[in-house]
Amino acid sequence: MFIPKQIPKKLTHQADSLPCKFSLLVWNVHKENQTKAFEKSFSALMQTNPSDILLLQEVKYPKKSTFSFNKYSFALGANIETKQNIFGVLTAAKCSFHNITISLSTKKELWFSSHKSFLISQHKVCNAKTLYLANIHAVNFVSHKAFTHELQKIKNSLQELEGPLIIGGDFNNWSKKRLKILENFQKELGLCKLAVEESHHVKQIFSQTIDHIYYRGIKPLKAMAVDTKKISDHNPIYALFELEQ
């Protein structure tokens, strides 16, 4: 595994803005996105839960074959690169991207010797406001001190941003101590945690839900977890938001 040298992106919707009412999907796809089973499941999911924005973790980007999310504009915050593929967090949307920032965790994960990545992007919305998105796959297999340090690093990148903000991803908060650290992160940034229907479908480790959506400056309309029948070891969270005109 190598530190990525490439930053895959495709920006084909630079003249487009998000509608004031839009949908978002958060999902750790567990590197399954290039499989036939995932393609079938994702197509069905988009029929029932069409999504203007995708915040995906553990995405596999092939260097020499067709990418599964080519209908979207996207940026990949890579954390691993091999000869055949690049892996990381993917933010995809059918709207313009601006000020894309990609960062790697300072610490590497024990056993895997790899960093985690997070991606911040800026997008135009119908009322000429700016929406910020943060796509996070929090570092795992490190001490609580290191986990706190990495969230502090993310917080430092976000705290100067003004305007509506949505943060989504896999936070790996599988212990009570990690949950407390994450709650402090939420409080310090003035975020609300999105309440999710069908929450029993959200990924849990040691009885702790680890996939979350946080927001500020925007109105949530609906959120639900969707059972995708073990395509990934996580299920997606689908949400509807509205920005006041």
C-alpha cells in the first residue's frame, strides 16, 4: 500500500447548482462499488432514494476500467494507492464543486499501516448560498489520544467555514470513550446530529452506531437507514435537506 500520488476527480456540472431541497446518501461501501452485485443494488437504491449528493467511504477507483459513479461529478480523497486501484472517500454530486480540500490523518492505523482521509468541498445552492460538505472516514486502531488529535485536526479545518455545513461518514466511534470525544467535536463546531429512522440498520460495533450525519444552518426533512442486504458491511443513510430561499 502506498501513499496516493493521484487525486481522481471529474467535474462536469460546474454550471449547475443544487436545488434548495436536495437529497444526500452517506455510505461506507467497503470497496464493493465495482462489483456487479453493488451495481445492481445501487441502481435499485437510486430508484427508490434518488440522491443529489453521495458521501461515500472506502470507495475503490479503478485506474484502467469504467468507474461506477461516472454519471456524477466527483472528487476522491484518496488514502491508499496500488498498481491497479485508488481507495478513499468519495464526494459525488450533480452540481459544481469549488475549493476541494483533501487531507490525510497524521497517524497510520495499526496493522494496516495506512492513513485515513477526509474531504471538504464547497457547492453552489439555488439561492446563491454556499453549502460545505465534509466527508470523513475517521481513523481506527489508534489510541484515544490519537483519535482526539485527528478529530481536532478535522475541526480546525472546519471551524472557519461560514454558512450551511453537512458532515457525513464513518466515525469509528465504537467505544463510549470515542463517542464522548465525537460528542465534544460536535459541540465545539455547533452541529446538530441527524436523527435517523430505521436506525437498527445503521452499522454498529460493540453496540455503538458509527455512521453519522451532522449539520448546521440547514433544515433536515427526513432521514432513514436503508437495508441493502449485505452488499457492504454498512448500510446507507438517506437524508433530505432544505435551504431556506
